[in-house]
Amino acid sequence: MELDYDRLVALRKQSAAWRLLKADNVALMLSFFNKVFVEHGARSIVGAELVERLDDELFALNDRLGQGTFPKSAKAYLDDWSGSGNGWLRKYYPPDSDEPHYDATAAVEKAITWVRSLEERSFVGTESRLNTIFDLLRQMTYGTETDPEARLAELTRRRHEIDQEIERVEAGEVDVLDSAALRDRYQLVTTTAHGLLADFREVEANFRDLDRDLRSKIAAWDGVKGELLDEVLGSRESIAESDQGRTFQAFYDFLLAPSRQDELKLLLAAVEAMEAIGEPDPRMRRMARDWLEAAERTQTTVRQLSDQLRRFLDDQVRSEDRRVLQLVRGIEAQALALRDAPGVDLVAEVDAAAPAIALPMERPLYAPVVKVAIDSTGIQAGDEEFTADALFEAVYVDPARLTAAVHQVLGSRTQVSLAETLREHPLEQGLAELVAYFALPDAGFTTVFDDHRQEEITWIGEDDVLQVATVPVVTFARTSPGIAWASSPKEGR
């Protein structure tokens, strides 16, 4: 960012961190915010608890510096610091809670970081940062290289360096970092770790800003609803696919890996055991947990914003539905007023009362044909002198008569069984007529077989002999649109 005069003047007016640094009670705020939110890594504190802690802090300071140094109540100070004109604390109500919660904003982290940088350091390391710069430059250069030859050359160079180091170690030449190098690197690690934790507040705030801009666009939208939905979905996708969203998700996935968590714990334990670094930073021991909590909170914020946006769109839809209902009622009132008017024809014709819908998923599944077991054992040779005329005496069954019988029994019903049909129209041609019922071709009904149930069909055959056939339960179901039947879904075969 270019620090010209106009830019600095605008930044001085707009930056919440700058306003915090020039506030009258800046020492009270920075010390209290650092103690509550930064050192302990707190991301959300209940309002009653924060009031109590600030009240204890004010009591101790007034007792030491003199009564009246900080005359306001703790509640008044918190309302002041969380006001829209300051923006140092974020006051909000979590879902299903009627008690306010507080969280420090990114401006607080920036102000505390800048104040910390003012302190003189007894040791200032530079080597580790130079190495980091070289490593990052190499990653950027070779990470974007598309030429395979260039990539192979870089990998070969790195392998050669590793081979040389292996040879030195095998020869007993082990290079170790001295105490200065260790302190230099540990200082860079702690600074980067704290800075990363502080960045989460700014990432979360940026997500809220993106969502706020999207809500403003929805509220002021006056175009087509379909275009609005495209804009909303595109904007929500842009939040996740933005540079900030992608890097945050990559960090979150990287940190969630169990192997990475175990490796981080082992490395931190090994470094803290080194005497060269002196007293280790106590915040580093819980840094991995603080990272996870901060990242999870940011993820929760994005999910809550998505839920709130969905409810906001639902409210918009309900508002449009109410408007449509008002228009419909207005049309109805106008039609009633014109109903008895002379010379006005309000008759309208429609093709059908309801559309005929045939969904592909309503088609029944394929039912395999049940194979009848045939026992061919025990067959004996017949008499060669038998009369074969009976084999050529064909019996013709008229399917139109059987179809008419089914329609007559169906009547206004949706389905009827074969047994019910035969009670009203007994078999006249015996087994041949019974088999013909199984394959009646008609568009008005379908034949449904239930192979899991059986029934007996009886009729009087020749010489007044009672004939009995055991067949699957057969149902004739009407195929009119919109009517379903309750029999087993075995399609007519």
C-alpha cells in the first residue's frame, strides 16, 4: 500500500485500530483486551462474565491510581467499546441465546501487535527470515514452472544436496545449529504462530463483510428473481472460492490431518526441551488447540452466515407470495363485480381439469418369469394305436368377450380379481378360457400377478366333472391416469 498523504488521512479516519491507539483509555483497553482475548486465545465471552472481569480490573486500577481514574461502570465501558463508532469489540447474540457475547475485532489484534513491536528486543534474529525468504521464492518460482526439464533440473539439484549431506553424516561430519540460530528460529516461529492466530479474526471479519455486501445487493434488487438467485449463488461461491477462502480451507484441511497434529506436538515438545531457547513461550504449548478453535469458529461463522442468508431469501419468497395472493384476490374481486354485468362473457375453457403426468420412476421394475418345474421322470411309452384326432381339435376363445367381462365387473372400481370376475362370468371353455384371461390385451386395464399367493379356480368340465386349477392370484387393475392399485407389483406378462 502506498503511504501518500491523502491515503494516510483517509486511513486515520477509517481505521478502527488507529482510533484505538489514539483513544484516551488506550492503555486500559489494550491491557484488558490482551489479557482476556489474546493471551488466553478467547474467541467469545459471555457478557456477564466480561462485565465481571472488567469490573475487577477497574476496581484494582482505581484502588492503585486513585478513585475517579476510571469513573464509568464496566457495562458502560463495554457499550462504549462495542459501539458502531468504535468497533473494537463485537457484540452479538448467538443462536438460541438472549444474552450478549463479546469478541475482540481484528483492529484490537493489529493495535496490540503494533504496540508489541515498539518494545526493544535484546535479540533480533535475521538468518531464519532470510532462509524463509529464499524458501518462499523457490516455492513460487518452481511451483509455477511448467517445463518438465526445468523441474527435473531443480529436483536433481536438491537430490545432489541431500546426497552430499548424507555423505557428510556418514563420514561423521554433523552440522548442528548453534544457540543463536536456535533462538533466531524460535523467535520467528512464535511470531508467525501468534500472527497466524491473530489473522483468523480478520479472516472472519472479511467473511462477514462479503456477506453484508451480498445482503445489501439482495435488499436493493429490482430485477428478475432468477437473476437474483444466480447472483446469490455466485456470490456465495465466490466467498469460498476467493483467494482468502481457498487458503483458509487449505490451512484448515492441513491442520485437521491427525498425522500433522501428532507431528506438531512432537516437534514443539522437542524444541521446548532445548536449553538454547531459554524459557519457552507458554502460549506455544496450546497454539495447535487455539488454531483449531479459531479455524472452527471461522467455519461456524460461514455456516451461520449461509443459514441466515437462506432464511433471508425465504422471507423474500414469502413476501412475494403474499403479493401474488393479493393480486389473485384482486382479480377474483374484479371477476365477481363483472359477473352480473350485461354483455360480459367470463366463460373460459381448459383442456382438462388436471394434467396427466406419467413419471418414469412410477414404472414397475422388471419381474422375471417364474419357471415351472417339470418332472420328466417315470414317462412310459404309449400305445402306438391311439387316436390323435383330439390333438387337432382346436378350441377358439374370443378375447373380446373376456375383455368385455372384465370391464363389466370393474365398473367404477379401480381393480378386481380374477376370482371375482369368474363368479359373475363362469368359465365356458374350461382351461383354455382360463389361460386366455392371463393374457388379455387391453389398454383400459393391466393384469397383475402375485406369485407369492395362490388361489383355486373351479369349473364344471365334460361329463359334469369338477375341474380345479391352482394359479397365482391375478388382479385386473384400471390404468386411468392418477389411479394406483394396491396389489403386488408383478406386471402382466
